Amino acid sequence: MTAALTPSGRQEATIVVKGAYSPDVILVDHGKPVRLSFLRQETAACSEEVLFPDFQRRAQLPEGELVPVEFTPEQPGAYEFTCGMGMLRGKVVAR
Ligand SMILES: [Cu+2]
């Protein structure tokens, strides 16, 4: 899916975490800030943390809480995010 552009110029999307990331591919424009809000709808320990290694971001995802993760992809490319064990995977594609 394509992230929604807000009036402030930020690109936003909500990602549900339940056995997988949904959506698991988010399209954005490079050079503009991105905010992904994670909503974890399960208690499986696997998904309790999300990592964005390319942006040095990580976040704990308490069940039922909307947790924002912000970064700016300065270059076009595909940037992976995973759970703490690397089992769940998604990516941000910046064009
Ligand atoms: Cu995991």
C-alpha cells in the first residue's frame, strides 16, 4: 500500500501485527519523513518488538497500543523491518 501524505508532508501508514505485518509492503517517497504506526493484536512473544536496522530504530509493541516509529529514507531503496527474531518481515519501499 502507499502511505498517506498528511498536510504537514509526513507519510503515514498503520500496520496491524497479527501473525504477520499487514500491510507488509509500504510505498513511500524518499526524502520525506515517514511515520508507521504499529498496532499489535496478539500476545505471541515473536512480535513484541519491531526493528528497522537501516534507521537504527526499534520499538516495543504492547498489545492493543498504537506505537509510532518515525524515520526518513533519504535515498530510494527497500528498507526491511522485522520482529526481534527476524521471523516476521516487511519492507518500506522508497521511490
Ligand atoms: Cu519473531
